[in-house]
Amino acid sequence: MKFNLPVIVLKGTIILPEAEIKLEFEDEVSKNIIEESELFHDNNLLIVTQSGIDENIIINELPNIGTIAHITRKLELPNGKVRIVLKGVKRAQVLEYLNISKDSLESIVSSIRSEYIDEETNKGLLRKLNVELENYINKVPYMSNSLLSLISDTTDLNKITDIIVNYLPIDISKKLEYLLEVSPVKRVEMILEDMYKEEQLFNIEKSIDTKVKKELDNDEKNFYLKEKIKLLKSELGEISPKEEEIENLRKGVEELNASEEIKDKIIYEIDRYENMSSMSPELSIVRNYIDFMLSLPWNKKTTDIEDFKLIRENLDKKHYDLNEVKLRIIEYLAVKKHSSSVDTPIICLVGPPGVGKTTLAYSIAEAIGRKFVKISVGGVDDEAIIKGHIRTYIGSSPGKIIDGIKRAKSSNPVFLIDEIDKMSNTYKGDPRSALLEVLDSNQNKYFKDNYLEEEYDLSNVLFITTANNIDNIPNELRDRLEIININGYTELDKLEITKKHIIPTICSKHGIGNIKINDEDILNIIRYYTKESGLRELERLISKIVRKIVTDKVISNKRIVLTIKNIEEYLGKRIYDKEEIVSEVGIVNSLVYTSFGGDITSIEVNHYEGSGNITLTGSLGDVMLESAKIALSYIKANHKLFNIDYNIFKDDIHINIPNIAIKKEGPSAGISITTAIISALSNMSVNKNIAFTGEITLRGNILKIGGLKEKVIGAYLNNIDTIFIPYSNINDLDSIPQEIKSKIKFIPVKKYEEVYEYLKGVNN
């Protein structure tokens, strides 16, 4: 009978039927496999063991026989790990392995039919096995007497052989032979043969001990151990598996392209490993460290492509615009060609989600011929994740930086560190400070991971970082970064990207030719179904249309012609529609910059009888609270200019910025708050097609603000046609696309009186 089971692949460990094993997992893939087993497979899993040293799962090298195991206990630990106890149930024939995801496997298995054994044969084999086992236990002192009681109550030869194998002092390769042998009769023969060999080996050891100990004293312990090994090999005529393993490790050091200091360090650890007892708790720690050191690409580099024209063409094929970052990469390669001492830039791509920061980093690696590796540090609050754990602790591991270099298999990859603005500082340490050593071209040549204990040269790595909001990056870290802003896209940008990149890519993935959507329909999708600076939602919508076209084509086998009508059928009614612009007293629009790009928010002001108190709501930060107080003081000092009766300041004033769940911070709302208060107190309405940005002082001066381009793009997407900006930001208008400048009127102002005169003139 065939059935499906999720698969856990072990390395260095085998679980046989009738055996119990404890495992701990901390990665999400393994946790999902355990959960799937609980929900859909009655707590059953297929356990297989992969041979070799490769950490990646290679399906073709997995055995065709595994052990069906049952989860008997599960415990969720406080550190986020999951501990389970597995009990081996029976062998299973693996018919096929299925890739569910990059790291997750499922299998199609069938039960192995039991071999027929007649009653007399079964009885004879059981008697022979019991006699020889009892004799073996009496002669070899490290075998437990409890084994006899475990098998005394059963006559199932299949079960008995598996129980005995779990107690035999055999290595993993021999255990694998027992697992793959489905005949219990042959397993009996194998057990008897192994017991005979172990008895002989034990007798030889006793003989050697007797000979050597006669000449032994306290200063000759090391000599005794080596002499014992030599005599053992002489008697057996073979090399022990561990000695062969040590020899292979030493060959690996000889072939390693690393400095002599690194090689000496690895040799030292190999010597420690060689002299350790197999029961030492440090054995696996030292072995894992040796394997990791040998797997690092110490001086292994890829060669950069030097055809700069080809590099630019490849980048242009995959990414629209983004000229600044493309030019910076070509500049770096050009200078590097002429000078080997040039510092590698640490680039930080800043922009709202969906504008292509991550995919651009991958395209750069592909274009210049380097390996690519990515880590995300969003939400990281432990500096050990960056710099690793001290390896003396059980379960210690290297940090994400060195682990990424290992995965890249090159010491000069393009290394993307995603979301560096979302790290936090807790009692576990400050990972932002840990990144200082990594992202400093003067220090990263001598980067030292806690696990590695040796310096690793990161100066050849091309680090690219990404962030949504540069204000969340600490100043000391920001100072080491070369900031390149990737701003949101205009409608025309999105139109071109959709036609040249999004539609061809999505159609190719869905196995159909390039569909035709006219410009007007694409613009309708952009205007009425998305409201974003980036392209992610637009990509999802185009994918949805293509899926429905493919479905309709398969069902009706007819050619689909896209129109506004069937686009509405595919996507539903419009999500965003142009709102009628209505003027309202006490409400004005303010430009804001969020982690999602530029946007607008309304500022509301009400006043009512009271005692002159001011109330501020809307999750306002300290700087914004200060701006509100400054605005009110300025208005009080100039109440005659604004035709406001001073007695009205006896009223309580309530200032609110909607979306209470989102924290607002920054001084650039000063001009907007001032206008909203004046509007409410003087009963002067302000058109909703006007927006404001700028910091205000007690004297009414308007100061420069940041992020103007992103804010203007956000205003443009919200149908704003007039924007007041600080006069000192006038040069920033050069970076704003002409498409937007042609549709928005910009009014630069130095003093707030200029704003008021304009609004008063409009109302008159």
C-alpha cells in the first residue's frame, strides 16, 4: 500500500526500528514538517540519513529505505526551539521523494512485506541468538544485561534483531547496513558475525593492555596509546574508520587555499579531535568546527566581468531607470581595474517597499559575474546573530555574515543585508553596533566572528544594504554607508515598467505568449486598483489577470481580448476612485514620509469653550508635539495679522492627526498645523487639493525639510495639485520627474505670512 509521509533528513545519525531518539529544531521548515505530521499523518514521519559532508539535501543520494518513526513526545522550549522524541516503528520502501519547497521534502512510501519464516527455523534462530547473546554479554563488560530482558517476551525475529542492533557498539555505516537489510534471517547472521568480531577485538585489547602496561609509567601515557593503536592495526590488518577520517581531514587542510596561520589552527583542532575519547561531549563541537573552517572560501574569488557596456545593458534589461546606482557600480569596477587598493563601497539603497531594491542587488551580482548571498536583519535584536556564538557552548553557530560567505562559496560575493533600518537594541546586545565592523571598509579586513575565532577578510565583499526609512538607521552606522535613494515611481514609470518588464516576466512564468494590454487599461489598473510607491501590488494584479486569461483559454479555448470591461471582471470594481475635492474649515493636508514612501495625511483642529488648554492626539512623537506648541505660540503672537480675536484663545483647542495606530514624528508638519489652527479659529476653509510641508519657527520662518521627492510623489498619487514647500528646498525640485512638475503647482515660501496671503487671496 502506497502512502505519503513528510521527511526529516538526518546527518551523522540513524534511527532504526525499536529505537528512540531526541531531536531539537529551531528552523521554521522543520517546525512546519512536525506540525504537518501532527495534523495529517497521525504523528508519523519518514526518517532517512544522508551520507557525505554536503549540508544541502541531495535527493539522488538519499537511500531508498527509511524508518517510519512516531512522535511520542513534543515540547516547545522557551528559547523557541521544539524538542521531540521519536520512536522507530518499521522500515519503509521509498518509491519517490517530492520537493515541496526549497528545504522541505515529502515521500511516497510503501510498507515492506514481511519475510516468511517457518516455525522451526524461527525457533532455532531465536535459540541460537539468545545463547550467543548471553555469552557475548558475559565476556564483554560494557554490554548491558537489560538487553536480555527486553527480548525475552517476544518471538518476533524482526523486532528482536532491531532491538539488539540498537545496543551493539557499531559505527553509523554498519547501522545503515542493518537498516537496508529487510530480511531478519540475514540480520541474525550479521549480528552473530559482529558479536564474534567484537569478542575477538576485546580479547586482543586485553592482550595488548597486558603487554604494554608492564612498561608503563606516568610519563609514557601518550606512547602507550599510540603503541596500542599500532598493535591493534597490526593484529587486525586494517585502518580504523576514525584514522581514515583524520587522514582525509589532513588532506583537506593541505588542499585548502588559506594562510599558514589558518592551516595551523585547523591542524591544532584536528590533533585535539584525534586524541579525544568517543564519549567526550566536546567531540561533535570540535568536528563541526573543523568542517566549517574547511568549508570557508578563504582566498577563493570569482573574476569580475570588465565589459562595462555589457554590464550596463544587462542591468537595463532587468531594471527601469535607477541610473545612479547602475553608474556607481560601473564606477567602482572601473576604478578597481586601475587600482587594487580601492576601497569597496558600502551601498545603502533607501526607498519604499516594492521599488526593486532587493532584485536590483541580485541583478548587480549577475551582471558583474559574482556570487550572490542575502540575509535579512529585520527584527534582529541579538548581536550574536551577526557575530556568532562562542563555540564552547553546545549548539553554538557562526553569525549570519560568515555563514553567508560560506553559502556563497566565494570571498568576494555581492552580499545583500536587507532591512537594516528594522534592527533593534535589547538586553541581548546591539546588532547595529555589531554591523559597524562589517560595514566599515577600514575595519572589515579584520572581521572576527566569535565562533570562528580567527580574522576573516571581508574587504573584497561588495556589501549592499537596503532600508525603507533612513531616519531609523543610527548615525554612526549611517556615516559608513553610501546612501542612494530609490524613489517611488510615477504613473508613466509604472506604465513603462509594466509593458517592458512585468507583463513579459509574468507571461513567461505562466507559459503563455506576451498578452496585449493597451496603455489606457494599464493606467486604469494603476490609478484605480493600486495606491503604492512601488510595484508589488501592481505585479499581483497583473498576475491575477494572466491567471484568469490562462484559465479562460484552457476552458473555452478562445483568444482573449482585454478591455476595461473584462479587466473589471477579473479584478472587481475599482478600489480607489477620485474623490470630489471639498473645502472644510479646520482640516488641511500635510505631506508625510513613511516606510512605504510618500503620502498625505489630514490634520484636524477643533476648538470649544474651556480654559485655554491644548489637546494633541494621533500618536504624535515629541518633535511633532513641539511643532504644535510652536505653531500655537506663533499664531497667538500674530493674531491681528490673521484676524483672530485673542479672546478665542480662552477656548480649548484639540489637534488630531488620524490613524492613531501609526506613530507620527518629525518637524515638517509645522506649516500644516499652523494653517489648520488658523483655519479653525478664523473660520477660513482650505481647499483639499492643497498640501503643505515645512518646519516653522516662533518667528514664522519656514525651514528646510527632507524627503521632498517622495512626499511629492505621494501627493501626486493623491490628486494634490498645489504644494507649499520651504524656499530652501527649491533645488530639490530638479529631482522631481517632469511628468509630476507639469501637473503640480509648487509655491516656495520663506515666511508663513506668504502662505496666509495666498490662502486669503484664494478664498476672496
